[in-house]
Amino acid sequence: MQHRYIPMTETDRDEMMKTIGITSVDELFEDIPEKVRFKGEYNIKKAKSETSLTKELSKLAAKNADARTYASFLGAGVYDHYKPIIVDHVISRSEFYTAYTPYQPEISQGELQAIFEFQTMICELTGMDLANSSMYDGGTALAEAGTLASGHTRRKKLLVSETVNPESRDVVLSYATGQYIEVVTIPQKDGVTDMAKLEEMMDEDTAAVLVQYPNFFGQIEDIQTIGEIAHAKGGLFVVSSNPLALGILTPPGKLGADITVGDAQPFGIPESFGGPHCGYFAVTKKLMRKVPGRLVGETTDDEGRRGYVLTLQAREQHIRRDKATSNICSNQALNALAASVAMTALGKVGAQEIAYQNIVKTRYAKETFEKAGFNVKFSGSHFNEIVVDCKQSVKEVNTRLFAKGIIGGYDLGLTYPEFANHALIAVTEQRTKEEIDALVQEMEALHA
Amino acid sequence: MHKDNQALIFEITREGRIGYSLPELDVPELDLSDLLPKGFVREEVAELPEVSELDIMRHYTALSNRNHGIDSGFYPLGSCTMKYNPKINESVARYPGFANIHPLQDESTVQGALEVLYDLQEHLVEITGMDEVTLQPAAGAHGEWTALMMIRAFHEANGDFKRTKVLVPDSAHGTNPASATVAGFDTITVKSGEDGLVDLEDLKRHVGDDTAALMLTNPNTLGLFEEEILEMAEIVHAAGGKLYYDGANLNAVMSKARPGDMGFDAVHLNLHKTFTGPHGGGGPGSGPVGVKKDLIPFLPKPVLVKKDEVYTFEYNLPQSIGRVKPFYGNFGIYLRAYTYIRSMGPDGLKAVTEYAVLNANYMMRRLEPHFDLPYNRHCKHEFVLSGRRQKKLGVRTLDMAKRLLDFGYHPPTIYFPLNVEEGMMIEPTETESKETLDAFCDALIQIAKEVEENPEIVQNAPHTTVINRLDETKAARFPVLRYTKA
């Protein structure tokens, strides 16, 4: 058969078989034992032409309600933010997206330098000393932070705040189980980590305290105090942080974090039904040689020209094999590039402005809900998210909102039974005043 | 190309320039000090670049020109399956109904996306010969770990807690032993025999009632099919262990042999290798895992269910190993793999493997007179040459790899697998033309000649790249991992 992705002609094939000394391609598969040889063809759908396939897949795509058509108030770890159009143009350059990991630095300087710049931008936002080239996502980055802390401190317990994203907490638990590490949840109180409980629970068997900043409820935790409590007993302090918020918030690096992780999805990466996104992993200098994944470092060639290479590879699986502390190999390089372009486009001023817009818009939503008589939980500061008491099933509310062109908030009762009938509503700079007003009005109408 | 320092984005920044266009702020402005607690507004601003949109485009265009991708030229990087990344895949992944949907939307509003997930799973079940597939793992190594956690949960559910060892052949990918460690196992290395295949006697020596699993790549990293696979399966199964298939080399056996029929209990696939999700300069990938019946209860959460033409996620899975990743995996990569599979169909996938293998054998025979070929038999999708002969003349495989850069090629994987001295692992894939294969072979043959006649030109290569060989020792001894303003 001839296919547009397979250039060989019959003549090519015959010439090649002659060079090999075979008369049929089947001879090349004779080492597969008869008993396991698969005969015939897979029972899968027949090939489709470009035109019919794009037609079919466009129809499937159109079955989904997207954030361009609907006003979405879903957040909970994945956000609809401004995506500078230039981002997609840069990452569509196929010298980037069709390359493998930059193992040959002489012909991979573009990717290596882009990662070096990414590492720098993550350091700037988080206030940490160094950052790696990316992780799968925020959840697995947090999980690897936990296992790193356990290995570093030789302690087998992690304290994780209940205000950390529940999906991420689940991933932390799975990874910890792999390495026989115990995970204990610090309860929340008034939407933030319960400090009294934390002080009680923190002990000399605890490898690290893991918190989120801003937390799952959109609250700004007092991470400085939490860090002090963790350090007082010799544990590490791990902060999971939305990097977009760090355009304005004091960075975790300045507040005592040993490891800061998170997801760079808010910077130019589409929601894409949950992935691929882009985990980041940043640490203080003392943990440099324990960082999972790839690191890019600056060096020179024999003529003194500046260049970039993958470095400190003695940490990694392909060198250390079973002694490696992480098995990560593929990362999210292309999405790290996307995030870099978005961080560059926003730049020094835009990064502050976008964070500011998110804060004031969230505040506006909070006040509008309150004016309409809703109880908005928690008195602290909010970033992106507020918890609204719907006084009825969130699922039902959302079904009604959907009919009005609105995708409602996250049903908090699904993961926090004490907040049944509460919606976690996310407001980004993408939501207009009009959309926020409409959301409140529609919910009010349901209420009445 | 100019051999000059390429400016960093931070070095072209000018105070006051902007590259963004944020939505108009349509709510009342407020003072930050009223909105955030004291001490939580940053004092030092993050020093991100200040550049115009054209500055950004020129900067990244310059960087892309300093990067080699498959679209730039031949990329025979062994074990990585650097085949053409079809453009239709990129278009489909960007459809608004796929790119701009939120993972926590009500299932009724994302039925199109769920249908893609489900149908992709069905296709992968058939391709692997397994009973069920989870798409969630984010990459191959993540898939290995996920499957090993399931195998561990399986043994523990049987009250069997002494199975602490995972057997891994010496030719295995580095991720195999690392994944075993991260899943809480000890790794035992099984030797390869003179023929490059797993030494059955050594396997028997190590297998026992403490064996959790054997991890195997088939064809292995030498590109050789493990012919005694059924015997191996029997040995491991008889001892109560599970058999794990590293699917990195699936491109070699599609429509020819299925892991499920070879006795494997679990398998991971690299959608970014065999199924053309682009490598993206290192990721994102996708590493779905297929399993046989008795591992199904341990699949990660959630599991996608189809009932009366409606797709839903099931979370109530008491024996599940839990979540391995937030949400449902790298959906954007599934779209690309699914589009690819649907573009190829059953006859297309068969042709993929036949040409991938034909191309590798053709190159191997063309290069055989000029290099040592430690395992001289038909290979599968890749083969490994040894640079022993050239090393005796003072030229190392690394030098030859660097010399290939001057010819415009990405070099093969080198010094892997570990059981070949001065190894050079070549995987052409099926998407290359005979002219390309010939031109690459001609270049490598010329380099072999240069090694004999003019070794310096090889030893000092590359000569035409934007930069010469870089000082990696310096990079590791004095790490500079971020830009700092002078």
C-alpha cells in the first residue's frame, strides 16, 4: 500500500530486499515464534482520508462545550487565562516541537536556551535559587517534592494541608505509597491550614509540610508561619503555588520555602481537558543535586562562546538507573516553552497587572454575590476563587446555568463533604463584569 | 550560521516595552493593601523581560534556527522512534472544542472528548492484545511506575508481601530500574547472553517467590526479538511473578506480535514514539498502560465507562492504586495519537512496522562492511553498531556522532545499550525515503574512511554548527542554572 506518511515505492522495496538478501519482508519477522505471531490485520477502524477524518473529529469537538462559547467559572487548578496569540505561533515552529530531548547540544541550542530562560523566569517568580526544566504537572511535581523531602531528611512522613488541591493530594498519596511514606492530612479551619493542629502534628518524624499558596479555596495562607513550624522540627517546607499569582504575592522563596512547585498552565497553556500542562519544580541551592528531571546549565565551548547543556545528569535515571531518586525522563518541554513565551509577553509589568486583575475581579465577584444575599465563605484574601453557599445542589445549579450559557463553579461537596451545596467559583481576567453579573443574577433567580 | 553568542531574552529587554494585550479592566480598581494581608505583596518585582511582540518573535525564531527537529532533517535516534509528526494531528488538537474544555466540566458537556478517550482505549486494547487500557500516565516512565504499582497492589491483595524484587535485563532502558525503585522494589539485573538476548539460565537463577515482575522490552534495545519469550513468560509465571512489557519499541511489531499474546500481563506504550505525538523537545509525552484481566481492579482512578452510548468516569474503585496524575492524562497527546491511528488504519499500521523493519535492516547491511556489527542477524526496527574498530584508531563513537552533525544529521543514540562497546543505535523509522537512508549511510561510510585517513577532522568535529563542543565538566562543576543580571 502507498500512504502519504510512508515514502517507499515498490521499486525501493525490491532494491532494499536485494541488498538485505531476502525475497520477502516476512523473512524479517521469522524470529517471532509461530505461536505468538499475529496473523492478518488489527480489528480497528479503517483508515480515513484527511478530509473525512477532520470532518468527523470536528463534529466530535463540537459536541463539547468550550470556554470560547460559554462563560466558564471553573478553576480548581486549571484556569481560563489570557493566552497571547504569539504563544501558539512560537510553539508551532517545528524545529521546536519535532525535536527530541536536547542530548546533542551543538544542534539543540535553541531548545536549551529556551529552557534556561524558563528556569530563570520560574526562579524570578518563585524567589527560589534554581528551577528544573519542567515536570508532568503540578500534582506530580508536588508528589515528587514529597518523595525528595523524605529522601533528603530520611524521614517517612508527610503532612499535607487539607487546603491543597484534592487531586494533587491523591497523587501525593500514590507516590508516597510507592516509597512506603506515610501521608497525614492537616485539617483546614476557616479555609486555611489549622495552625494549632499543625503545631500539634509536626514532629521529628515529619519529612515535610506541604501547603498550597493561594490554596484550593483561593485563600492566601500564612506560609511564613507554616514554614517556621516545619523548620523548627527539622522538616522541609514545600509550597505548591500558582505562578500567575506570584506576579504580586510575596514569593515562597522569600517566606521560607525549601521547595516550590506548581503548574505553569495559567501562562499560555490551554486547559485541554486537563493535560498536557506544565509542572515546575524550584528549590533552594542546598537541594540542587536532588532535583528530579532535567536541568540546563550555561557553559562555554573551546573558543569561549557561551552555550547551554543538560547538566548534573548524575542525578538522573539514565545514569543512576535503580539508584535514581526519580524515574522522570520525558517532561513537558514544549509547554515550558509555551509558558516562557507567555511570561515573556506579559513581562515584568504584565505579570503584575494580570495578577492584579485576578484579585480585583475575584473581589468584585465576592461583593456582587454578597450584595445578592449569598454567603461567601472565609474572611481572608481571595485569589481567583471564592466559595459560595448555593443552598441547593451545585449540580442542579450548574445544569440550569449551562442552559444560560454559563459553566458554573466546581461542586465542592464532591471532595469536601462539609461543603456540600457549596460552589468553588473561579474568576480570572477573562471573565467580564457582565458575565460575573449574569452569573450572580442567574444564581439569585434560582435561589428565589 | 554565525558563531556568535545568542542574546538571552533578558539581555534585549528595555524598560517600558510591553508585549501583551490584557482584557480591559471593567471592574472598580482597588488598592492592593486593602486586598492582601501585610507582608504578602511582593517587594521585589519579578524581573521578567520587557520586550515588544516582534522582539519575542525574532528571539524565538532565532532560537528555533539553532535547533534540529525531524522537520529539519533525518533523526535516527535509536529507541526514540523519531518519525514524521503529521500536521493534521496538530490541527485537531487545537480545535476549540478540544483545547478549551475544562477537565471538571459536567460529563454531559464533554461527551465528544470522552468518546475520543474511549475509542482510543479500544484501539490500543486491540493493538496490544490486552484486556483494558488506562490512558492516564503522562509518559513512558510514568506508565512503567503505574503498572508496577498495580502489580504490587495485585500481590499485596493476595496477601503476598514478600515479592520485593523486579528483574530487569542489563540491556533495559534506564527508566526500568528507576521506576522499579520508585515503586518500592529492589532491582535485580538479568544478564544477556552472547546472542544479545536474555540469558534464560541467569533468569532462572534469579526468579523466585520474591519476584514481583520481569520488565522486558521486546524487541530489546539491540533491536533483537526475544525469541524465547514464551519460555520466559512460563518461568516468571510459574514463580508467581508478572511480566511487564516496555512498549518503547512497539513500532517494530505492530500487526506482527502483540504483547498480550506473548504472555505479558502489563504494557506501557509511548504515544509520542509509535503514535506520532511530537516529542516537543523533551515532552509532553503520554504513556498509556494496558493490562490483563487480573490487574484490572487495580487500574488508576478514574476509569472511563460507556453505558447506553453515554460516557462517564467511575471513581468507586476500592482496589485502585489511586490517582497517578491530576485529571485524565495528557489529552492533547491522545488526540494526536488517535488522529494518527485513524489516518493509518489496520493496513497502514502493518505497513508502518514492515517499512520500519525493512529500513533498519537495509541500513544495517549497507553499514555492516564498515563497522563492527556485534549481533549479526535480522534486526527489527533498530540495530546497534559498535565503534570498536574506529576506537583502535583513536576515534571514539562520540566523535563520529559529532561529525555527523556536519552532514546535517542528528546522530544515533550512542553508548546505549550498555552491553555494546562504543555503541551506536540507529533507528530510521518508516517515514524516511530510500534516498535519505542512502545519503545517511554514505555519510557514515565517509566518516569511517576519514577515521582511517584523516582522524583529526572527526576528532575535532563538529565544524559547521553554531557552537563547538561544549565544556560539560565546567557546566557540572560550576553550575549556572539561571541568568543573573551582571
